[in-house]
Amino acid sequence: MNQSIETQTTETKIAVDLFQKCWDFTRADEVKAAGFYPYFRAIEENEGPVVQIEGRKIIMAGSNNYLGLTAHPKVKEAAIKAVQHYGTGCSGSRYLTGTLDLHYQLEARLAKFMNKEACLLFSTGYQTGQGIIPTLVQRGEYIVTDKDNHASIVAGYMMAKGLFAEFVRYKHNDMQDLERVISRLPKEAGKLIVTDGVFSTTGDIADLPALVAVAKKFNARVLVDDAHSIGVIGKGGRGTASHFGLENEVDLTFGTFSKTFASLGGFVVGNERIINFLKHHSPALIFSASPTPASVASALAALEIVENEPERITNLIKNADKMRRGFKELGFKIIEGQSAVVPVIVGDDMLAFRFWRELFDNGVFVNAFISPGVPPGLQMMRTSYMATHEDYHLNRILEVFKIAGKKLGII
């Protein structure tokens, strides 16, 4: 009798279509139908602070082009010359046929700039975390990670977990919780503490002095993601460790070329022996096509500008500070910081979409962040600034925020 029931139950099970989740996902369609969809907007012309979208000139207040170098004549010229000399691609991985002398030049220059022994390039910034974390942290070892770290770090530690490493998370930028979490781990196990330097969504800076103190106490190594820090904070734009005078205390720093360096790719700097190990063991490096000639040449040219024109960094922070003051004076709630990112809190998904549309219709582009990308109540307009924004751009952004904020009852 039991066998018969069991057989009957098995026979009546309905197979689930793998793609059913795709048919069920309608949230984006609903927002599009309402006319508020803020994503995948095609930029037709890009002059830095001003772009053209849908045939209209729009002030860009959402780009990570922090120093305004994507349209710099020297950067564009470097890319063109690289294509003319090397062609459009490398047709192989760094490990085999994909290494150019340009790669070595940029690695040497970046290592020197960041005051580290060696540097290794990766094909994208997102890929860099995946290239470092699962390569270094192996079976029986631990990744200790801030809960608000970037998705590339999350992908890295999830890959490491698949290779039998362990990971634990601590509350965002809470060093007491970091110590509580790490104190529970086996003393004999290897540990890597991973944090964003400047957190990409909120723009706040990691409490690196306290983090380094915890790392020393528990014999852990430190990896900092400076994607939103390099070219923004620190001496000459050298990032978070430089900002706190801790360059010798941070073991590894990684970053991207898609922001300050006006290109595409990623890199990590640190001790030569660690970089050498990554070079010979990281699948993300060994099995990926190498960064293109144009990308590397662009980043080299951008680095030279960063080194020779420190006033760009000063102007960037001046612009961001002006906007922090301006938003608060208008009555908006912001997340305080010292970086180029200034989040304006809206607090509701649909209100965020409506607010974004009001800004866009009045000629200002920002990024709408909604849940689950941010916690409920922290839905925001993530604004970010460039060294090349002029006062009239910034004043117009504040004016449009004021109009939209009053119309929607936010201020």
C-alpha cells in the first residue's frame, strides 16, 4: 500500500521549467510601463559633465569618471596609437601569447605609483576580486568580509567557498563586530580580511586604522578594494591606505581602470612573492584574454595625468563637498563622506523611480538605487561627481533636486 502511494506521488510530480523564473520576472516591465525605468539609457555623446541621451543634453551626475579623463585628448590619442601599433586585441591570455610590453609598462608604473613591489593586471575590475580571493584563500582558511562589500568581492568569496574555503561577514564598517567575528575563528587558520576602501554605494570610507589593528591582533592579512578610492583620496590619489598613512600595513590593494583611469581592466599591487603566486595560480588571469592594447595605453596615459595634475583630485573633492553642503541646506538626507559619491536618501522604491524621472526630465542624470540593492529605507539617488564639473553644472543639479524634492514632498 505504501509503495503504491509513493509511486503515485512520484508520477504526479510536475517538472519545473528552468526558464519559469524569467517569465515570472515582470518588475522591470511594470516600471517601464509607468515611464520611470532608469536603467540601460543609451548615451549618444559623452563630453564628461554633459552627455547626450535621447537627443537631449543632460548634466551627468552619476558617472564614475571621477577625474573627467575619458574624453581627455591625451588619453584618446594613446588609445588610437596603441590600436595602430598593436591592433585591436591580444588574442590570448597573459600566461601564453597575450602579454605585450605595454602590460609590463603599466604594471611597473602602477606598482611605483602605489608604493608596492609588484603589480598584476586583470581584464576587468570585477574579475580582479575573483582572481585574487579564491586563489589565495584555500581549504580550511577564512575570508572575513564587510557585509557591504562590492559584488565582485562577494563573487570572489563565493567562488572560494566552492573550493572549500570558509567565509564570515561582519557588520558594515563595525570594527567591534569584526573583532567579535574573527576571534571565533581557529587561531591556526589563515585569514584574509577584505574591505572596500570607499564603499561604492554609500561613499563612506573603511575604518582602516582599526581594521589593521584587528588584523595584527589575530594574525590576518588585509586586502582592500580601492576601485572608488584611487584618484579620489590619499596622497596624490593613492587610495585608502595612503589616506590613513597605512601603505605599509595593507598587504594587497586592488582596483579598476574603469573609473579614475578612464579605461577598462583591473589590477592588484603588493609584495612581489604574492603577485608572483597569483600570476601562476589565478584561473581568472590564466584563462582570460588579456587587457586590450587600447585599454592599457589609455590607463597609462590617465596615470600620467593623475601624477602630473594633482589639482584634479583637489577639484573633485571640492565639487563633492559643495554638493554635500548644498543637499543638506535644501533639507535632503544624505550619507556623509569624504569621497566623490554623495547619496541622497529617498526611502522608497517607487518614490525613487519617480524622483529619478523628475530629475531626468529636467536635464540631470543620477543613479537610482532600490532594494534589494540597498536595505529598505535607504533607497537613494546615488550622485557622483567629476573634477571637470563646473559650478554652473553643480548649481543646476541642486536647483533641479530642489524642484523635484518639493514636488514629491521629500523636502
